[in-house]
Amino acid sequence: MGQDIQQQAFTPADYAEFAEKLSQSHAAMTALLDRPGFGAGAPSIGAELEMSLVDADGRPARINQTLLATMADPAFTAEINRFNLEYNSPPLALSGTPFTQLEAQLGAALDQVRRVAAEHGARPLTVGILPSLRATDLGPEAMTPVARYRVLNQILRAHRGRPFRLNINGADPLQLEADDVTYEGANTSLQVHLKVPPDQFVATYNAAQLALGPMLAIAGNSPLFLQHRLWEETRIVVFKQSVDDRSMQMASAHTASRVGLGSRWWEGSLADCLRTHLETFDPLLPICSDEDIPALIAAGETPRLAEWRTHNGTIWHWNRPVYDDVDGGHLRIEFRVLPAGPTLPDMLANAAFMLGLTRGLAQSLPNMTALPFSKVEFNMYRGAQQGLRAMLCWPTPDGEVQQRDIVPLLHELLPIARSGLLSAGITQAETDARLAIIEARLANGQTGAQWQNAFLTATEQNCSRDEALRRLVNRYDALAQTHQPVHTWPLT
């Protein structure tokens, strides 16, 4: 949820000033997009890896601030709950062997955390939702004591005017209410960033939206929440419901949620798309900088657009447009849909498939927007709920819409992903190695979610669910440390 803040209370004047600075940011973005060379250059990628911290019994270890103080490494930050950390990788060129390089970065980060956490009887675990989590692990005492999380919690709760409500169907349906956003902190993900030139951004962003359903179906790794069996990728619905700031009236009127896909395909100018994206949602944190945005634009310089970035950081779309002023300024797509884990090879295979499929669809399926956007949202939720049992709505080359079984559809999408990776200059060997993991997972049907469910079924025949989940976490961790992809994991 971003960097910490200093200001913790806001007045109507603060919101008015912020609105003016946001208007200046919109005008600046339009000017930047018209500036020759803005955002040009070769594609690059980066990643943010969130991880859980667990003790010897596989239970949450609330020590993130202790570890941060010991490591003193700015690449690591605290997440909303005290048993989570995030690592931010430096950017890499999307050519050659970027996933091998990123795997090395993430592996070194996890090794660093593991060494320091071991001094406190803890360890990192990369899994979409920690299976051993209990309701008593969440709540105000679980929140990392930094101002940003405390203020966001207060503002979101005040906007909503009632407790947050989770209502999730599954094998063991879950219903509960919460007065804070720490339930969102149960989620951990691998968020991948792709730098995209402005003239390709709208088509690439739309392709990323279309890719979400198939991606979730093959990458599910969050089947358990608070000891309930729920969706293949339960993280999707937990995130949406646990920070939903809409009042009852707004929800009844189908007002857009801050967590989701947006409400339509992007079309028209990129400047208009970005403006609509920001103006759909009320600001939560009206923190103003002293940057003179019009003066910087007039001088041909690149502003930071701190207000734009602060507001955008409170819109949690699964594909989020990101502005950065580095190197004269550029735009990225932040892919937020991928779960953490199970292993580094699995995560890098997921990232490769997601990026390759997005690029490939943008190049090969120009009529994708013939699919009603409501079906894109349908696909995302079906992929998250049902995994490799899902049926999705999919556009044909001639603009028709078909109901497709996910498994044969994924087989057809793999060559598109391969083309998207190769056209970026990624080596044949790197492309084949990463997509081979997706192909093997598809062949035997064992995703991280499927392994967790199968292990739990077998284990709880001889013990309580609580004990079975403890054993699941410890076995999962042992197998993850072998770096063998999840499709190869035994169930014993």
C-alpha cells in the first residue's frame, strides 16, 4: 500500500488543494505524452515480492520491523501486517535472460531474510495466503505500526460507514465482519512491472486485462483462508471485500470498487484513459507536495507528480497504470494478480507467461475489445474460483464470443505467449524453460492450490484441521526450498 506518511489528519482545505494539484498532474501528463521521446526505449521489468514470516510451528511471526531494522536494506519494506515483508527488485531489460536474472535477485532476497529471520526462530514463506492463519492472527494488534496503514484503515472504514464484510463461497463458506483492513494483509503476491511505450500502452493494457482469467486459472496458490477451503485463488476476493470503502448505497448503485479491473476497455487517447482512471475515485490521502508542476512542464523538465502517484497508489486495480519520473519519465503496467509462491521457478514461469501472453495478445488479437468487458471480469473471477475447471468467454479471430474450457484454451495461448516473449528479444532457451513449467503444470493439473487441497485432504484424515494445516505449511516450506516446481511435488 505504498510508503509511509507524516500527516495523519486532513481538512477540507487539504482535499481542495489536493484536487487542484491532481488537476495540474492531469494537465502535466497530457503534456508529457505529447513530448517527443517521452516513455520511449526498450521494455524493462521489475518485481515486488511479498512474503509471510512464520515461526517453527508454521504460525505467523510478527517480526517484520525487527527484521527491517537488522537488515537496514531499502529494498525491503513492511507490509500492512506485522508478519509480512516486501522486497523490491531493481529493473531489468526485457531481453536476453531477464527471468533468470530476476530469479537470482529474488532468491538472494529470500536467502537474506531467511538468514536474519532464523535468529528469531522464524523463516519466510511465499504463498498467496498463509494456510495456517487464524482469525485471532488478524485485527488491530496485527497491523504494522506505521502511520500510512493506520490512517488508511481509518479513512476506508469511515467511507464505508459499517464494518467490512467478507462473504466467500466455497467448500467451506466463510462469512465474517471486521473493523479493520488487516484481513487484506493476509494476501501476498508477486507484482510484476512492465515498462510500455505510450503508443503501445492502450493495446497492451487491454491485453493484460484479457489475460487475467487464464493466468489465474493456471497460477492459483491461495485455496485456504482462516482454515476454510474457498477459491483456487481466494486472495482475489479477500482483497476486494476487505478494503471495500463503498457505502451500502454506493455498492447498491454498482459504484466502481477500488479493487478490480475498472469498468470498461480502454479506448481513445491514453491521456483520457489515465484521467478517467484517476477521476473515478475520491482521494483518500490528500497529501500535497511543494512541487510547482506547471513551471516544471514549462521548463521542459519531468515532474514527480507526487499527488498523481499518491492517489493512484490507493486504487488497487489488478492491472494498474504506473507513472515514474525516472529517466525522463515513463509508464508501466503493474500486474498485481499473481500470487506469491510456491517456488521461485513457479513464480518466474507465471511472470513469463503473463508478460508473454499480454504482449502476444496485443500483437495478435486486435479485435479483443469485441468481447463485452463484463465477460473479462467474469473470466477473472471464474479463473480465480475454479482454476483448471473453469470455462471462460473468449473472443475468436472473427470477433465472435465462445465459451471455452480453460485447459484447451491455455494450450492455444501458450504459443501466443511464446511469440510475445521472443518478439521482446528474450532468448529461445529462456522462453522454452519458463513456459515448459506452465506446460507441465497444465499437463498434470497440479497447481499450488491443487497441491494444498490434496495435501490437506490426505493429512486431516488422521488429525485435526488445525494440525493438518500446520503440517501443510512445514511440508510446503520444505518442498519450496528444493526449488522444484509445484507440479513435481509429492503429496506425502
